[in-house]
Amino acid sequence: MSLAAQTKRNYFQSVKFKKRLVKALVTIILISGSLLILSPIWWMVSTSLKSMQEIMTYPPTFIPEEWHFENYIETIHKGPFLRYTLNTVLITFCVVIGNVLANSFIAYGFSKIAFKGRNILFAIVLVTMMIPGFVTLIPQYVLYAKLGWLNTYLPLILPAFFGSAFYIFLLRQFYLTIPNELIEAAKMDGASHLYIWWKIIVPLSKPAIATVAIFSFNGAWNDFLGPLLFINDERLYTLQLALQVFKGQNDTQWNYLMAGSLMALLPVILIFFLFQRYFIEGMNLSAGSKG
Amino acid sequence: MQPTLEQKQKSQTNIKSKKPKIPFKQKEQLQGYMFVAPWIIGFVVFLAGPLLFSLYGSFTNFNITSTMDFIGLDNYKRMFTNDNIIWISLGNTLYYVVISVPLTTAGAILLAVLLNQGIRGMRVFRTIYYLPAVLSGVGVYLLWMQLLSPSSGLVNTLLSWVGIEGPSWLADPAWTKPALILMKMWSVGGGMLLYLASLQSVSPSLYEAAEIDGASAFQKFRHITLPMITPVIFFDIVTSTIGAFQIFQEGYVMSKSGDGGPANSLVFFNLHMWNKAFEVFDMGYAMAMSWILFIIILVLTVINLKLAPRWVHYEGEDQK
């Protein structure tokens, strides 16, 4: 009896020990993985501060021997980057506004009003997510060309005001968690749907709307395909387009290229660290519905 | 749902008695359509219309300046008889899909499982691993072109530490696609986040019960964790397959002036389509190509859906 109890205790002790060992091992793996994941970003920073001569030395250095902060000034002077930045800010701002307004409006219709054909329409919304974008690319190009909208920002901005399947889906998921009683009560008080949407649902769904705003900021800021197709005029270039042209002009000037890339990525990195919660909530919102 | 309907009917009768001309139900219907109207308009103008145009256009010799002459199946025939590049592009695309989708899926699951071991600093790790997934665009491609630079890049430097002489990546036709897959692996944290959310919703009581039965760590993973996250795996595989088939920007930006890299090794299906449509303005042909891609994606998605019941485990009562 006592022997059995003894071995049992030992067994539990060893399990505890094993669990600790596993945790330590996992932590070590995750730390090394983190270093590996972060190393490209450090490499970008370090390369952007090196002289070309140092970049070409072998073996490469991890920390610049001399810090050439003037690389950034020189990069900015290589083209009208301020203009490109303002262009990108303008487009991104409009796209975010459009996406937030349109998708929260549309998602309200799909989640809080009962009307004939709603389920079929929503099924179509979901199906559209599977259609490859390139199928409609050429017709859209032709459409905008016929309308004389090439070399304007309209093709980049306007579609954002007509909803996007993924965001409608995301916001609808969130709206479904808002109790209908709230809406019924407001209706009893004579509130219209428009009022309920703007005054009750939008304030209640700030986290989900923030997620949509951040995702669409990211999408618009990094959009390359749209500007590549619709914008030819150099003065209208976005940062992404300018970077691609910059790449062609400074083929192996890695310090300038990295400085430019880092400057283009910086707003996204900042927003990520400031609003990380919303990124993760957005992902969880879409993951939770896959069950 | 039920109380809502009752209330609705109640208020319906209320309003009916006041304003008999517009029945409440109809008003409600109209408002519903008003709210989804922007999407309907957008759907018609930006999607359904273009789809129809593209379908018809794929049977014409449309090149933006000419009239659209109906030429039957000529475009589709030309793909099989008069275009070698399209087969190379299809091969490149399949290569990328077949390797990158399983690798990123497995990598994301592995990372999520590691992060879910109740270790300290989980949130910090999660932030670090997720960061690359939010970075995209030309800046990232330029960064990777530098990282993959044969002599001065980070990747080959790290490889040399473990005694491996790295390949010349984007300059070597055999290594261009592995290079893009490596880049894709960097952002594996996006998928990880999905799996992590799903892992955290698995009830601990299941593991406790298995532990009492003496299940090993691997058995617990194989028989509890894996089945519980199959819905997310399924979703991830379906969406990332669709996404991977449409790879374009990487090939366009990371080859010199969009020419498709050494020995056409980065000419993906969409890049070839792009060149046909906007370089030589063979738009009818490009639209036919887009439908072939659409059909491939559709068939694969349907196969995925058909295969799902065999391995995807749905917790019937677990859904909210």
C-alpha cells in the first residue's frame, strides 16, 4: 500500500517536472523564433543606415559601423516623396471613411432588419469572396477608361463606398451579438432604423468598426495593384507605386531602398503597435464563426 | 428570434391602425432594401456587370480599341495550341500553391500550439509573430529582395552560420519560388492567430479527462486538439488556396521590371494574364484566362467542400 502511494507521488512529481521542462523548452523555441521573425526588420533598419561600401563587404555586419542617417534625407530628396505620401494619405483616408460608413450600414441591414431575400443576398455576399479579383479586373479597367476615370483616384476610392464582402461579414458577426431587444425598444419609442443604426448600433460596435478601419487602412495604404493599373501620371503616384519605380531607378542602392521601404511601412507598424487589440479582435471575430 | 417576431407583429398592428396606407411589414422590407442597397449597387456595377462583360469578352478579340468581334472558342483554343507560357505559368502557380499552402498551414498550427502551452509572455510572442502578417506591399518585397541577396543578404548569412552555402535565390530559376515561399512563411503569424483563438476555445476538461486516461501529449494533440480545430484548418486551407492561386504582386515586383524572373520561373498565371491584358492588350484572351483560373479555383473549392465531411469535425452543440 505505502509503496504504491510512494510511486504515485513520485509519478505526479515527475509529471510536474516534465511539464516545467516542456514549458522551458517551448519558451526557448519561441524566443529563438522571435529573433528569427524580427531579424528582417532589424536588417532593414541596419541596411538603411549603412554606406553602400559597408553593405557590399563580406561577411555582412549586423550593426552598422558608421551610422549614415543622411541616407534618409537623400532618399527623400530622390523624388517628391512628400507628394506621394500626401497622395497616399488622401486615398487611404477616403477609403477608410467609405469602408466604415458603407459596411456598417449594409451589415445593419443584413443583421437587424428582416426582409424578403435577405438570406439569399447574404449568401451571395459570401460567395463573392471566392471570386478571383482578376476576373473583374479587365472589365473594371474598361469601365473606368470609358468613364474617363483613369489617372484619377475615383477607381481607387469609389468602390469602398459600396461595401466589401469581408467587412460586411465581419460587422454582421458583431451586430448579431447585440441583443435585438435593444432595437425593438428603440422602435417602440418611434426611432427609425437610420436613427437606431447611427445612434445605437454604431456607438456600440466601436471595436468592430475600429477593426474594419484598421484593416482597410492597411489595405489602402499598401494597395499596389490598383494604382499600378489606374494611375500613370507621376504626380498622382502613391507610395507603393513610387517605391516600385524607385526600385527600378536605384537597382542596387540597398541603403536607399531600405530607407524608402521602412518609411512606407512605418505608419503600418505604428498603427499595429497602437491598435494591436483590434487586429486580434478582428481575427478572432472571423475565427469564431468558422466553428 | 421568436420574441422579436412577436414584438414586431405587435408593433405592426399598432402602426397599422394609425397609418393604414403603408403596412408596417412593407415599410420594414423597404428599409431593409435601403440598407443593403449600396452593396446591391456595388455588386451589379463592380462585380456582376464586369463578370458578364468578361464572360462575353472571353469569346471575342477585344483589345480595348477595336470592336468586340465574336470569335467563338478561339481564345480558349489558343491556350492549348499557341501559348507555351501559359503552361509554364500554370506550373509555377501550382508549385507555389502545393508547397506554400501546406507549409504555412502546418507552420501556423505548430506556432499556435506552442503559444498555447500556458507559457509566460504569450501576448508578447503573439505580437511579435503576428507583426510580419500585417506588413505587405512593395516595401516588404524590397526588404526580401535584400534579405535574399546572395552575398550581402541576411538569409544566406544565417545559413552560413550553420555551414550551409545558400543558393542565389531570386537569380536562380530553381530557387525563385522557394524564395517566395520563404517570404510567405515569414507572415505565418496571420494564420497562427486564427488557430490560437480556436485552441483557446477548446475546453480544458477534455484534456483533463484524457490525462486521467493516461493519454500522452501526442495522443492528446492527435485526438483532441486536432479534431477540435479542423473547422479552422478547413477554412484556412480553402481561403489560402484561393489566395495562393492569385499570386501576382510578388512575381511582378520581385522580378526585374515584371518580366517574370530568370527562365520565366516567376511567371505566375495572373502575371501572364496581366501581361496579356495590359502589355499587349490582348484582352479577350486575358479574360478567357481569368475564367480558366476561376474554374480551377471553383473546382478545387468544391472538392474541398466535398472532402470536408471526411475530416472536418463539427461540435454540433458547441456553436453559438
